[in-house]
Amino acid sequence: MILIDQPIWPAHDTVWAHIVSDESLDELHAFASANGVPRAAFDLDHYDVPERLYDALVAAGAEPVRETELIRRLIASGLRVRAVDRR
């Protein structure tokens, strides 16, 4: 399933949300591509998406969740890349 948190992360004159998959990166990339999210927005285990895309991504099937739920399910999926491993 594709999950999306609330767009609350400020940067570059907007706020951002994240989309993740709790199944596979293939599912995540396919969803992002089908919904116009550029591959450049991918950051190892999630896509950063601007607030302006939030409603369309939810309408396309992304399940809105709190950021804590998004992280919990990403960790449980085995797809989470820890901050220490991002270096």
C-alpha cells in the first residue's frame, strides 16, 4: 500500500509530504511515475512531494497517515533506510 503523511515539512517556499510503500520500492516507483512525481524526488526509501500534489495523490489511492504511522510501517516493511545509513 502507498502511504502519505501530512504536508508539514517546510522547504523551498512550500511544505512537503512523503510517500512510501509498505510493500516494495517497485510499487512506490510505479505509483510515483503514474502520478507525475519525478524520480528526482526519490530519497532512498521515500519520495518528497509538495503540498500541491497531496490531494491528487490521495485521490489516486495513497492512504493518509500520521508521520509516526508512516515511519512505523516503513520500518516494518524492511524498506526503511536509517539516517546513519544515508551517509
